[in-house]
Amino acid sequence: PFLSQIRRGAQLETALRLPDPVLATELLAAAGEIPIMMTIAPELTGAVELIRSYADRCRFAIGHTDAGYEQVIAAIDAGATHVTHLFNGMAPLEHRNPGPVAAALTDRRVTYELIADGHHILPPVLRLAADTDQSRRVVLVTDASIAAGIGDGHYAFAGREVEVAGGVVHRAGTDRLAGSTAFLIDCVRTMITEVGTGMVDAFRMATQTPAIAAGLAGRGSLRSGNRADLLVLGPDLDVHDVYCGGVRVAPSVIRT
């Protein structure tokens, strides 16, 4: 809930709070042993202190923020290790006001997400953020909404109303994007076919790098002893089979 009112995106304004150690403790206690990543806006009062105090129990991601470059670097210095959907939900990159985008692209201590659904970020910008030198820090994400996989229409969920047209999700009655309808393999396909990313790099962005960023041991790469979460793909990257923990998922629930 520790997000910027200005850059909240589709988040409910009534759910937002200033950084609060008591609330953070309650949230982390409720999560138990589950690896946690929390998005936080570093410009909020108490944010950097919260990051510094809880960085050993929670991975902090910078996002939904109106912070300046120096504020983002201060958050990274305090222990933030990740950036939530770079370019989206944050101040834009400007040549005299570099902001979060420049901090993420130039500070190699952080990994950062790209929503590669073809709508949130256009291919030339994806290419800029995922060039060869940066590729090992990129995490592909879908920002998928409840409308993923169920077609165009009007949907209400969790106090929100969205409209989907042509596969693009907006908050009802506005032109503001509110998530996507993409699946992760769609994002991989976008990076390969529209951005020109090599296949090895594109799949790393969807597997190994996210697993490392989230602190998920034994996942994200094909090696002896790792969890066998696998996709079997065709030449056009269409999904043929899905294995979860080594168990084949019923074909009826696989989107091709």
C-alpha cells in the first residue's frame, strides 16, 4: 500500500498508506515463509527508513513512484533491489530530470521489469531497455488483469471496473491502462519477434532472472535438482504442454 497517489495507476486510492513499520510487520507476518517482494515509492515519508529496516526480510521494488533520481538511488543504497514495471507508473525519463528510469538503467544493483505486451511499452523502448549489456537484469512481466484469456468486455473486480477492447485494458471510462491481457509467453514472443531479442536472452528474462530477483531457489533454469516447471513449445512459440513441478497440466487449461 506504500505507493504514490500521483502514480498509483489502477490501484485504489483508498488502499494507499504512508510507509508504516507496524503495518509492514503485520503484512510480513501474514506472509509467513513465502518469499515477498514489496513495491514502494521511495519519495514517501519514511520509505527509505522502512527499506533499510526490513531489507533482510523483504525484497523491495521501486515503483508507482514520482521520485527523482536521487531519491531512487537513496532507496537502492538502503537495500532496494528491483524496479516494478519500468517506464509505467513512474515519472518519465527527461534529460534534465532523469528520474527512476535513468536510475534503473544505469545502476547495476537492481533488476527491473518490462511489460512486453505491446501496449505498455513500444518495441523501440523495449529495445533500449533490453540491449545486450542490460539483458541479464530484465524481468519480463505481463501486468495481467482479470481479463487475461477471457476476451473483450466490461469487468468489475476488487473495487475496480475495467473495459477491454482489442485486447487492451483500460479503467472504465478513461484512457488509462489498467493491466493487460497478456500471458508470459506472449511477452517472450514480443521480445523475439518485435524487439529482436535473441531467444536465449528472451527466455532468461522470463525464467532465470525473475527467479533470482524474487529469491526463488531451485527455479528458473534447467538443471539437476531444480523444480521442473516446464513449457513445451512449438516452432512459433505456441504452447504444446505445461509441466508444474514435474506434473503435466491438463491440456484443457493450456492457452495456445
